[in-house]
Amino acid sequence: MAHAKTSYVCLPCRASYKQPYDRERQRICPRCSEPLTHVGSAFAAPRRRDTAAWRTLSVLLNAGVGFHKSCCGGPGCRPRTLREVRERMTYARRTGEPVGKALVR
């Protein structure tokens, strides 16, 4: 039986790749030879020319937010625009909630 594939992204190239998951193996971008970031199996990549969406994605990934399937209902609600990211980060600062938690609220 074939192993399920999961998504990896290269933020500088704005590229997404589906590959089998292997914890020990480091994935390398075929375009720029930089390491790929594992984002999870419930990830849907934005279009390459949508720079705002890729900026939003980089904020989410740098905050430790992933797109992994949970047992009941997927990865949950993620901000899709920079405005939503700013609003949730402002909320986190005001309430003292961790940024990663506020971004998936």
C-alpha cells in the first residue's frame, strides 16, 4: 500500500510539492536547493503570483501554525489575508494569548 503524501513548501520560490512524509529525510527545493518546509496534508497552496497570500503563509509558518488534519474536521480556520493576521496578532498582544494560538482561533 502506498504511503499518503503531504505538502512541503518553498517560501522564496512560492512553490508547493506533495511528497511522502519521512521524518528523517530533509526535503530540498528543486528550483533553489533550499530546504522545504513541511506544512501538512490539509494545505492548499495559493497561486504563485498572489504575493499577499504567500506573505500571510510565511507569517503563519514562522509562528508555528501548520495545516495538519485532525481527527474531526481538518486544520481549522486560518487567516487568509494580512489584515486578518494583523487583527489576530493585535488580539494576542491585548489578551496575552500566544500568537500561534491566536492565529488559529
